[in-house]
Amino acid sequence: MTTERIEPPATEPVSLAEAKAFLRVDGDGEDELIANLIAAARERIERAAGRAMIAQGWRVRVDALPAGRVLALPVRPVLAVTAVRVADAGGVLQPLDEADYEVDTAGGRVAIKAAVVPGRRLGGIEVDVTAGYGAAASSVPEDLRQAVRLLVADAHANRGDAATERAGAGLPAAAAALIAPFRQLRLLP
């Protein structure tokens, strides 16, 4: 299974003004830096939690359907499945009708109703997903927004060599505690 972001979020869970207020930064000399820190913090939290914060598009590719034809999507929370495509005998991806699959947004799953066999062995099934808590920052849980602020503050305060040395150290404890309830854990068969 592979995933690829096909549409980035249109906004961030924390605005530049909110981050500057949290950092107690006046003026606009560091606006570009702070905006980049916000995006990096969001991405870091999304990776750690296994969840998208702001609505964004993802493409999930699988070689074949698991037994039972129910595919657990790796990006969550699922807002919508916008397309399911299966490779035909010539290897060309063809869209399935919406009537041919069922979406469980709460469980993050897609059930393919008909028995389909992809016409190619690798990446023969694609599912396009919109994932996130919503399109607006206000739809993101406050604990995740606070974790973004904390990571921005940590990165802003620890620039340069200190940041490089700490890069493999994991999330700061306060941010890790805030995202812990949102982490997506998986049991392997």
C-alpha cells in the first residue's frame, strides 16, 4: 500500500497571527519563517498521529483487495472517498460507479461490493480520499492546534545547530502528550 498527497490543505490549523501572538513576536520580519514553521509542525503532527488535520486529498494505491474486499484506509479522519479506480485487463485504471463500493467514513474503510481483479499486479487499485477534520482551522481539535503552537515555539526557539542535534529526539513532551489520544494504532495480522 502506498499513499500520496494529491491536494494539500488550503489553510493551516493555526494562523500566522495566532502563532505570532503565541510567540510574542511583533512586526513582520519573521512572517515567512513562522509560516514555514507552522506548516512543518502540522506535517510533523500528522505523521506522528496518523491523522490529517485540515481537509486534504490523498491517493491510496494497493495491489489487490484483502479478503472480504474491505480496505482500511491509512489516512484519517475520512471525510469522503471521491473515487475508486481498478485497472482493467490492459492495465488502464477505470473508475468504479459509486454504487459498486460503500464508504464507512467513521471507520475509515471502503468496501468493494463486486469481486474485482486488477488487470495489473502492482498498484492495480486506487482510492482517492479527502481526509481531515474539516476545511477550517476551527474544525481541528484544540489539543492538536495547541500541539502545533508548541512545536512552532520549540522550533522558533531552537534554531540552527541545536535544532539539528535535536532532530531525532522526537516530539517535545508537552506536544506528544497532546497528540497521544489522537494517535492511530494498528494491529498487524
